[in-house]
Amino acid sequence: MTVKAIPPNSIKAFRYRVHCLENDLWKEKNPICRANLALQLADAAK
């Protein structure tokens, strides 16, 4: 089995990061954790 690595600064890597963060933000109930996730998502989206 071959594992394909995604370059960390590629557009695809940023898209995966944003997608994972938005899914986590949608599911999170704790307001402090939601705020932290929102900050991470804003940082990843800029």
C-alpha cells in the first residue's frame, strides 16, 4: 500500500484543514472550545 503525502503548504492541505475545523466547530458544544476552534478556522481561512 502506498501512502500519498500532501505538501503542507498546498491548497489541498489548507482545504482539508478548513474542512476538519469546520466539522469540529459544528459538533462542539463547549463555548470555550467553540471560540478556540473559530479562531483556528479564521486563521486557516485567511
